[in-house]
Amino acid sequence: MRSSVKSSLCVLLAMILAISLLPVGTARAVADPKITASAAIVMDYDTGVVIYAKDPDTLRAPASMTKVMTAYIVYEEMSKGSFTMDTPVPISDYVARISRDDVNYQMSVPLPYGGTVPVRTLLSLMLVYSASASATALAEFVSGTEEAFVKRMNETASRLGLNASYINPHGHKLNYITARSQAQLIRLFIQKYPQVLEITSLPSVNFNGKDYKTTNYLLAGEKYEYDGVDGFKTGYIRASGYCQAVTSVKNGRRLIAVAMNSSSGETRATDCVKLLDYGYGIVDEMELTGSYLDTVGHWAQAAVGELHLAGVELHTDEIMFRPNDEITRAEFVAMLYTALEISDELPGVVPGNSAVVRPFSDISDCWASSYIIRAWERGIAGGTGEGRFSPNAPITRQEIMVLLDRVLDLPDINGLNFSDTGSIAFWALDACARVTAAGIIQGSGGRLNPTGRASRAEAAQIVARVVAI
């Protein structure tokens, strides 16, 4: 390099590397959860990113998790002003009768013939205790008939982009949904109507002098209490097996877990505990190592973590790095420029390269325009001809080597002993020779693939090597 890497950055990167090599128990790779359920998923609430999934896209019977869709539609209607939580709901003779049928409609709660029950009470009985007749009462109230409400359930599922099919509002006959769609529905529910958590977090509901306890054993005070759980819904019929969806918040991070077709009420609870443990374990590892969700266990995890913790511009979402995507010219220049800036290794401004006049005509709307201009001022970034930079175009390996050669003071040694050396462009030949000799970019299987497009993971690995030289 033109000068030695700034000592403070070297110390920081060394510390990061040491953290990544610590034994299990300090910084650990999180083992996959041992789930007994046939289908399972853990989803990050903020982004919708799936942290773990087991057969998440097979349609399965959700049993009483069906009631989540029923409740969603009720909240939709309340948001329109159709009624309120305190509005009395008439109880039809049919609903009163099935509310006493504990053979065909489990978790029965008798509702009054010819009477009324407030919306809030019916929602609470349905979501906390899983009373099926309460779901039918709400369905009739919203749509006039159960059949009309079921039609709306399917229309709503389609509108929300869910893979689901309903024939009733309670789940005691076969409805179908995937584990992924169940998690997505809960995520949408909380986003639009977070007040539902005031109900799903209740330990019990008192109705007509009797307490009906929650079926969610992960809530506070229950057998499998899990820190931060505030909902959501369980389900069981013979055809579905034991199902459960839960959501929890720890350290500001909400996760949603779904397990379908567990073997018992105990295992659906323990499956959800394992799913949440796994999800939060991944989140903890990300925070400790600087990793992103999709780099945990990836070959580039250490390099990405080093750059992230050092403050290098990686152009990421909150928790996703997209390691296998092609890296654009703008992304690479921003990554390289900020890494050099942090290490105090930026070359000086080239005489005549003034930012008073923009050097490229196509970067005004680019998120990285300031990086590109500053890199151009220092002779790092060049254009693609006719006054253009092409910021969103993928960058090739040989283009990367030309940029690196402009920054690094490399010995004039030829490292080109690859079978495809002849495919290197003439303008990149000397740079490729020096960069490969320095070991910054290496080939694979005796090939350099100079015109190949670099991935974001590969770029991170390259830049990490540069700042660690």
C-alpha cells in the first residue's frame, strides 16, 4: 500500500477476527432447531425476512389458527367504523346451539339464546380460549351468514397474497394455509392493528362468572413461559395435529414463530420455544460478529462482519447483506472508498479533478453519488465512456483489479498463471498481473474469470483483504 494501514483499524479488525474464532459459548454458530412439527417458520417482524423454515409452503390444516383470519376481518370492519369493541352482537339460535356442542366444536363456551355479547368478549373468547361458536357469531354479525363471511375470508387471503383456503371461520373443519402465510398474516395483523396484542396476551377471559384460560402456554405465568411473548394463537383437530403461532419481543426485536402438525400440546409449545430461541440466537450472533441474517454461516461471514463493524458502507437493508447478488459499480466504489477512508489510506486529490463540475452525467440520482465523486477526485473511480459512470451496472473482476491497482502501491510482479489469462482486456492486463501476484484476488480451478461479474460477498472479501494488508 502507499502507506501502512492505520494501526487503530488493524487492531479493530484483529479484534473482530478474534471474536469470530472464539469457541462455542462465546461467539457461536447457532445450530438448527430440532423441530418435531411437520412445518415451521421463524420470521423477523420488522422486515418479513425468514430466519428459519421447515417445509413452509405446503398447505396444511391450521385448525383454530383459522381464527386469526376471522379476527383480522373483524378488526378491518372496526377500522372502517362499522362497529366498536362494545357493540352488542346478536346470538342466533344456531350459534347458541353449537356453542354447547363440545363434540363437534371443541372449547365450547355457551352463548345466550336470543341474547347479545359484546364484540370484545367474543374476540377474547375466540383468541384466548379458542371458542369456535364465538367465531361463528362474529362471522354472522359481519357478513350476515357464515357462508358469506367465508367468501370474504378467501377474498381477503387473496388480497393479502396468502396461500390459504377457508371453508369455515373457526377451523373445526378442514381449512388450509401454509406456515409461511400464517406468519405473514400475523405480521400484517400486528402492523395494521397492534391493539390485537392486548387480547392475545390475556391469561384468561371471564364470561358469565367463569374464567376461560388461555391455550398459549408461552405467555407469562404459563408452563412454557417465554420472555416477551404477547400472542398469538393455537389450534388442534385430528387432521391438523397440534399447531401454534406465537410472537415475542426481546431487546426491541419482534419475531413470529409458527409450528404446524406437532405431535402434542406439549411439543407444539416446545417447538415454538426452540424456534424463538433459534431466531434470537441468530440475532445475537449478528450483533456480536457484525453479520447479517443471510451471511450467518456463509463463507464471507467474517469479511462482511469486519467491514460492518468497522463502519464501511455496505449498502444493505437492516439485516440482509445479499451476499450472492452481483455487486454494482456504485456499491463497490462506496465500499472501497469508505474502507480506505476509515483506514486513512485514501490517495490525495488528483490535480484538475475538481468536484465543482460533476464528472459523470448519470449519477445525480444515485445513492452513492458523493462517494463516486470523491473517489473520482482521487483517481480511484473511472467512467464507462461518454461521460457516464453506469452506477447500477455490475462490476467485473478485472474492473475491480484496475480500481485496486490505482489505490495500492503493488510490486510490478506478474501473477497471471491462469488458463484464461488471454481473456483479460488489454487495458486491465497490468493491473490484473499485480493484483493477482499480491494475492488480493485469486482464481478458482486454475481460472481467473476476469470478465465475470463479482458478487457482493466476493467484493467484501476483497476489500477486507485490502484494508488488512
